[in-house]
Amino acid sequence: MASNLHPTLQTPLLLLLAFVLLPTTSHGDHVNVVLLGATGDLARRRLWPGLFSVYCELSAPPRSPFTFSFFGASRKGGAESEARLFRVVREGGLQCPPEIGARKPLCQLLREQFMRLVRSVRLHLPQDYIDLCSNMGTEVAQEGLVEAGRLFYLSVPPTAYADIVSNISSACRPPHGAWMRVAFEKPFGWDARSAAELNSQLSLLLSPEEMCRIDHYLAKQAVQEILPFRMRNREVLDPLWNRLDVERVEIALKEKQGAKGRIDFFDDYGIIRDIMQNHLTEIMSLVAMDTPFNLSNRDEVERNKMVVLTHVHPLCPWTAVIGQYDTYFQEVLEEMKRPALNGSLTSTFAAVAIYFSTSRWEGVPFLLMSGKSLSECASYIRVIFRHSTSTLQPTTSSTAHNSSFHRQLIFIIGHDSLYSPAILISRGLLTKVRPGPNWEELLDVETLSTGDEGLHIFGSPLIDYQVLVPRTTRDAYSTILSGLLGGLSGMCVREETLDAAWKMWSPLLKSLTQRSPRLYPHGDPNSTLDFEIVHGGLKFKLPEKKPLVHFIQNDDHLQPVSAYNIMENSTLFGDPLVALPAEDLLSALVLYIQKSANDAVARSGEFHIALPGGHTSLALFRALASARYATTLPWERMHVWQTDERCGGASQDGDDIEIPGSNFALLRKILLQHVIISPSQLHPIPADNQHCGPTEALDYAAELISTVHEGRLDLVVLGLGKDGHVASLFPGDSTALSAVDPVISITMPRRISLSVTSLRRARSVAVVVTGQSKRKVLESMILAAIGERSKRHGQESEKEEEEEVRRGAVEQSNVQDTNVRQGATNTMEGESLEEKERGSGIFAGSHTKDKNIRKVKGEKKREGRGALFWLNPLQWPLSAAHPENGSLKWFVDLEALPHLRTWRDHGL
């Protein structure tokens, strides 16, 4: 039965518990261990040495109640696989634990016995599992032993988990009274959705007690000491463990080696999925969570962990910087045998700023960093306190050494220069430090700090710190394997924790999909990766050496276009255009909202904004909820309205992605619950599946008119659907587009929407166009405008000819009355004004040559891109809804931007 002991208390008890918790009989107990992925890199470096260490501890005389069988599984089997397995086991280096290693004859004997117990087996087809597990039971019975349990350790890609576990569950369950545990290596899934699906599949086959999602960093000695250290020193540490005294927290895992040898795995996952989503997130939760009252109560520990993981401000593109070492792509080509057509966008370095919406940590950045091919091999947690942090030490105290530098508490998980885990406490930070029973103070700190080779940590000599080290060191995988055999579940990640971690990281991972990582040489000698915190986000300190160039796809080739050249002084349909890569565009949009809010508050004391629904809004909501804006926007003066609402149930958005629930439910979940805003300042459209018609539209219109002066919203944000709709106003719907009420009900599809009237009244409208699927509709709108201009240009040419004829007739006869001529002139001026009015708004601009238009039309007609192109521009919602006394601004990402020839050459 699994123990409730937390991993922070398990290290000193692992050996004892492994003896006590496993049942014993007079005949001895037998344990079968099956390692899948037995010849992989992790198995060679960690798992086989860890199994040998545990074997030594549990099998060495004088007490030897356990016997073992170790099976290294492969898909092929046979003599070649067996030879490879034994080569991998030997190469891993089978080192005896210190207490046994001093007895060389015994150590050598145990090593030979272990090698005899290792066997190679094939596990590929269902029959292979049946044969293996049937033989297990037969051998145990023949030896007169009692089977204590079976451990299956899966060091294979997550895509193989479901099939393997299905075979284990159906063919390999042990006899009654014996336990079975299946351990899964990280990463568990690829994103939130795949992890949830995998959990759902495996939960049908295994009970929670039989399943262990491994995070070996939870077994690192320094990590296991985080909560016990905080608890033992809580009297002096708790008053400082908050946003008032902590400047920032750094959690880092840096490696000298690259990904070579693991490219097949790493190129699909990258550094964030490989390291940050699991190891660093688990560590972060131990640092940020409230200290439990009872560390041995794992349920309480997990509840506190979930509190912080569910109160993380949404991660946005500007909260992260990413890099890739410069020889990585060559390694991809060598190992993956891919043709050298495209580079890899896989990140080998990442740094992310994470903020919490809790009273303890609001505004404090937690900087998570990890990378390969860096200058050192080091992993640590660094809590940096503010300069103003006070202590109870007298100013004359000898411990108040070097008080000018930032005081800090550092957990060294592993480091090139320190050959042991350690806890470093700035002298003068805490009045009295209480080490744990298995930790002791390092006394020769001064010796290590002096001389040319003196050890410095973050720029300060080691003597500036009080240093605690474990009395004995232990490998993390030895601890994990002992725990698995002893029934300890503290190093197993729970399903709810895993789900929260993936939900935290998945939106950021998606937003970084198309971002090019910064290249850096091995060791980063030029500080290419140095970054700084700017307005709550992260930014590389040194500019990129290569020019910032992006590409726009046209019919024939990729055309390089400077993103910032597109943005500068550009217009679309006569209105300002911001065209940038998606992540930069989002930043520009949110800054525009912030400026609009500040201007509105300065003007009237309030800011009324209407936000859209659908898939386009998700990234915007996450950005507004991020720490960068959740605390800087004037939320206490903001009123949030909706542009439209669906009438219950799921719906397809503009990108054919199903969005469950109402638009307001999505707005509340992703944005509103993360900011401080009064319920009286929220204005949801009162619609659901039963009540969604003219009555609800009138109610919302009344609320809008009574709350907002003249019903004039300060800013309306609109997403452009791929069929050209905005809010719930659809192209060609003449009834909706001609409605005069501020809010209208739509019958097909059933929705309630702000009307053209409300959009015309707005002070500002921001139109957001994102994703390659929107390029076609934007092209259609542009070409419709060009076609309308061509028609108008032809009409005006005919009128000019008529005018010339008329003038000629007047000059010849000279009998026309002046008033009659004046009346004719007024008539023509009136017609010109009407034409001018028809061409006003977003489709205003210069004329073009007819032959160019025919060419563009012909190209589009051949492509067969639908009838939207031929719509009269006045039938597009954005034409009818252009603000009358306000401004409209386009925010278009480069993927959605049509080829420049399509619009810029025609004065649009």
C-alpha cells in the first residue's frame, strides 16, 4: 500500500521502509523488475546504475531477504539485442554504495551476481508479454519463493505508453498478495490535451496506486530539503517569504552538453517540454506554496501546490525568450537524416517569467531558465531578497559581512564547482539557521574562498554564505527506485498536478511555434543569451546580429519583407495598419488598449471597452490577464462589454475551432477571474439557449445607453472571421447591416450583437486579423474595393465625356440660361457627392488603372476563391460600421497579410 509520506521526508527512511514495507516470508521474497527502453541513454546513465545500487542495499549480508530478476526489454530480442544490453549495463558503471564500496571483495561479488540476474527479453507483441509474465510465475514457484511484486519501468516515448500498459494489464498482473507498479518517465504527454487523453487511457487499465509518473528532480537531495528547511526555519523565514521582501526567484537547470544522441526525441519536444514543464515547475511550486502544517500529510502538500499552480498569470510570448545553439540543426540533419530544406525551430534554451495572482507573490517574477550547450553544468534555486530587507542582526555583528550585496537563499541542486548539493544562506539574512538531521554545516568555507582559485557563487566568495551540505550523498534514481520498491509514492506526480502544469504551459508553447530562436555558440561566450526584465516581460539585452526579416507567401515565391517597414506609415483601406509577427502584433494591440484606456480615464474618468468572442480573442484575453497588464491597466475604472454573444452551446469560431459555452464564460475564465474588477463593471449580454431574441437585445441596448454617454464606447475590439464577419454581423445581411438599434438579435445563426450603429458611434475600433486562413477573406475585401473603384472610375470618366459634350454645345449655341447651367452643375455636384459618400470609410483611396484591375480579377477568378470577392463593398460589415467621428485601426499578423501587390499598388 502506498505511503502518504512526502518525498522531503523519505530520503532518510527509504532503506528502512524498503525492508519493512515489503512483506517477508521464511522462504524469501522475490521482486521482478522489467525495464523497457533498457538500452537507451537514460537507462545507461541512470537506471541500471540505480538498480544496482538498490540491489546492493537490499541484498547485501547480513540481511538478504530479497531476491531479484532484472529484465531488459527490447522490441527485437535475440543475440544482438542481448549483447547490446550487457554492453550498456557495463558502460553505465556499476558503483557500489559507499558503505559497501569500501569492502571491495563484497562489492565485486555483488556486481557479478547482479550481471547474472540481468536478462534480455523481447517485448513487442501481446504474446511476448504473456510468455514473459508466465515464466516469471513459473520460476518463482520452482525456486520455492514468494513473489512480492513486479515493477515495470517505462523509459520510452509517451506515444508507446498506452499499448505497453494494455499488454501489462492484460497479461502481467501478479498473483494475489503481490503488488504491481508501472513507472512512466517524463514528459507525460506533449501538451494539455494529449496528457489528458493519455491519463484517461491509462486510468482504465491501472489504479492510481499502480501508476507512478516519475519526476526524478523530486528525488534530488536539495529539492527534497526545500519544504523541511522552510518549516524548520519558518519563524525567521516566513516574515520574509513574500512580495514585499523578495525581489525575484530564479530556478535554473543549465547543461554543458547539447542534445546530440537524443535528437530523435528532443527535436519533437524542445527544452520547455523536456525540462521546464515538469522539473522546474515542480520545484517552483515547492518554493511558492504556503508551508504545510504537516509535511507527512501528502494530501495537504498537494493541495497547497495546486493553489499556486492554478493562480499563475497566463504565460504570453513576451514573457519568454528562446534560443538554439548554432550547431543544433547540423546535428538534426546528421541524426534524423532530414533533407536540408528548412531549419529547426526547436528551442535548446528558454527563459520564462512567471507571476502569481496570490497575495503572497503578486508582482514577484519567478524566472525559470534552462538550456543546453551552455558555459556550465548547474542547477539551482535562488531566492533574491530586496536591499531593504531587514534582519535582527546587530550592525556590529561579525555575521553582517558585505551587507551591500543582495541577500539570498540558494539551493544548489548540482554544480560543477560544488561536488555536493548545498544550501547557501547569505550571512545576516537569518538570525539562526537550523539544518536538518541529515544535513550539516560546511566548516572549511574560508579555505574554499581564499586564493586565486577561491570559489565564488554569483559573484560573492563562499565565505559570504553559511553553507549546509548533506552528510551523505545519494543519486536521485537510487532514491526513486528504492521508493518504488518500498511503496513510497512521494516522487510520483499526481494527475491533477500534471494537468495544471500542462494547462499553464500549453498556450505559451503554441504561441512560440513559429518564433525563430536566437542562435548562440557553445558556451555562449559573447553573452548572447543575457536577458532582462522589461515591463514584466523578458527581452534579450543584446540586439540580434542578423536583420529582422519575415516572409510573406505569394503565388510564386517567398518574398522577404521587413516587419517594421510594413508597420511604418502603412494604411489599409485608408486606415492605419499595424502588420507584425503574431507575438509582436499581440503586444502592439495590448499597448494600444492600454493607451486607449489611459486616454479615456483622463478624459471622462471611465473606460468602456467591448471585447469579442471566438478563437481570435483567446490570446488577447491571456495577454490582458498576464501580470504585465493585470496590474497596470486601470481595471478599477474599466467597464467591459461584449461585441456579441452566442445563444448557448458550443459553436464554431472563425477558424473552425469549437469553443464550448458562451463568449462571456470564456471571457470570465481566461481574463476576468485573473484581474481585480467590480461585478458592477461587467456587462454580459443576457442571452442563453432559451432567451436569445429581440427582448434581450433591447435590454442590452437599454443598459448600454443608460451607462455609456450617448452609447459611445471608447474602444471596440473586433476579430475578423474567415467569412468576413465581425461581431455577429455577416457580409450581405442587409437587414442586420441597416438596423438602427444599438443592439440587434440575429436569427441565423442565433446570436445577439452590437449593431452597425454602435460601431459607428465608437470612438475607436480595432480590427484584429490573425492566421493564414484569414488571408483569403482579406484579399477578397481588398479586391472588392478595387473593383468598386474601377466601376466608379469608369462612371466618372463617362460623366467627364458628357460634360465635355455639354460644354461644347453651350459654347456653340450660347443660348443656355445661366440658371439652367447652374442647376445642371449642382446636379452633377450632387451626384459626385453621392459617389464620394459611397466610396468613403475603409474603402476610400485613390483610383487605379482598369487594365491592372482586370489582371487581378482574372487571377482571382481562376483561383475560384468564392463569391465574396464580388460583393459590393457596402455589403461588408466593416464598410458599413466604420466609426463616423472616431478612428479604425487594423492589426494584421504577417501570416494573414496578402501579397503587397494586391493592395499597396492600388492605393489601399
